[in-house]
Amino acid sequence: MAAQTARTSRCRPAIFKGVHKNGSFTFLGRYRVIDFPISNLSNSGIINLQVYIASKPRSLAAHIGTGRHYNINSKRGRVQLLFPTEERVNTIYNTNIQALYENLEYIKRQSQEYVVIAPSCMVFKQDYDALLQDHAKSGADITALYHMVHHARGGYETCHIFDIADGKVNAIRRNLGDEDVRAISMESFVMKKSLLIKLIHDARAISSMFNLSDVINAKIGDLDVRAVEHTGYFGPITSLKSYYTANMQLLNPAKAAELFTPDWPIYTRTNDSCPSQFYDSAEVKNSLISNGGEIRGTIIDSIVGRGVTVGKGAVIKGCYIAAYTTIGDNVHLENQVVDKYVTINHENEIIAGEGELGYVKYMDHL
């Protein structure tokens, strides 16, 4: 989750952004999931960010670095990485409220009046400056972003949903998968910094297990929470299946055009390498192939990351192949998510049935 602060004038606001889930997963073969929220904020003119990292910080910290590749100039803005100050004895305490509370002094030091909060594990395009300006004009306590879906029974298992009436959020609940049409919370909120600090203290007083959505719901009778609908591509990363689906949907050019537009670049850490080489035996259909690879086999309806080698006679269908993986000659893969630095030579056939999904773990040898 991310938090942000900003002024209400047309001067570009500052933001602090907090992450309660690890957004370092690769996406579309060349990005990380965290690239999308940070790019949204940067493109919105929000250039002072705080990223709250709950666990396993090495990969995320190395990827974000100083933030310069997100078009954030250190003379005007900054990306600050913040970590937990104490070891968790149980994952129930690993909440975004806890992360914010442990770094409360860094929030208080921000000079701006407003904060914007954005998620770390959802992929979408959003102009947060426009959301902020509309919030300041509305007089609401909180502005909350949501996406209306018509298949909420699957793929949104850990998401919150909004009950909305007359443009206001009346309740925030867990999605139980009991209905198809739901307003899915995008975990994006705009509010005054003072209100965020109060909600942090209120949550701590009520329950150590509370997240920000929980405490907003607990106090919703006293708050004016305005609902704003998001349109366009929306890919929440809540499970292996939803991660796979979010990637595969973007093989559809119409879906990809909703997320990638010339006026709204998605920034990432660059990786200079030669284009992938496609040999005479290669055949590629409806797939995305990143640079630095060597392709000798057949790839259908798949996404292939950087530096991947696919041997002669190999068949990859409906798969996500992460970076620096080697697929040997005559290997047959279907409906698999293959993590980074995997080598598959001896296990020649790994196939998940229709509607199923397989996973090959990081640095495995098969």
C-alpha cells in the first residue's frame, strides 16, 4: 500500500508511498509490479515517495534504487525506502498500519497537507493528481478509488469490496466470492495527512491486526468517504492465478492499449542487452518475447522474459517464462509459470490441464 501527500494548488504535490506487499515480482517479462504504481505517481507529478517494505527487501530495494529511472530528479524529489523496525512474531501483525506506525515520524515530517495512498500489487493506470484535485474540491474526508468487476467470484479472493450508495462508501468488506458484480477496492485513498495519522492511532487502539481499510470501515459512520470509479485495465495480483491472468490478458492488443499509452510511460530499471535471436527453427505466435534471448523452438500464447533460451524442438504454450531461464531441446511446457534462473532439460513434458496452472520454482533444475 502506498501513502502520498500533496498541496491542493496546481503546483505538483509531494507524495509518500507505502508498500505492505512485495511488489518485486516480474511482470510482462521486463517490468516489476512496483513499476506501475510508482510510474503512475511520477507521471502525476508526485515525486516525493515513501515505499514501505514489509519483508524480503533486497530485490525491491535494488530495483528501486534512487528512483532516477522513474523520472524522479533527486534535486526536486526523492524515493525513500522504509523498513520495519522490529521482527514479526506472527504474520497477523504484518499490516500496513503497523508499517506506517513504525515510521510515523517520517510521515509527520512531510510538509504537505494531503496524502495519497496507492497499492503495490495492483496493475493499472491512474492520474493521481486529478484524483487529488477533485478530492480537495469535494470537501470529502477520504476519496477512495474502485473498479467495478463482473466476475468477482474468482481472482479477487483477498481484495476488499465497497458498498456504495449515492457516490459514497457505506462499508468496506472482504470479498467472499458470493456475487459476480462487485466494486473492488483499488486500495487507493486520498485524505489529509492529519486524518491519516489519526486513523493510524485509532487502528492501533482497536486491533493490532487492522489494516487501513479496516480502520476506515470501523470509522465510516463518522467519515465522508467518496467513491470514484476507475475505468480501463485493472490487474490485481492476489494469487498465482491472478498474476498469470493479469499477464496473459495483456497479450490482447486492446487490453494492452488501455494500460500503455504514449503520454503515460511505464518506467523500469533498464537492462541493456542485444535483441533476442530467432533461429530458422523458431516459431512464435501471439507472444511477447523480451530481449537477450535465443529462440529455437515454438512459443504460442506466452510471455518470455529477458535472457531466456528456448531449445530446438521445444514447445511452450500458455506459459509465463521469467528471466534467465533455459528451456532445453524438445521440452514441452503448457500452462506453467516458470520462475527466474530455471533450467529444464531432463523433464521433457510439464503440462497443466485446461483451467489449471503449474509453477516451477526459482532456480530449480528439472
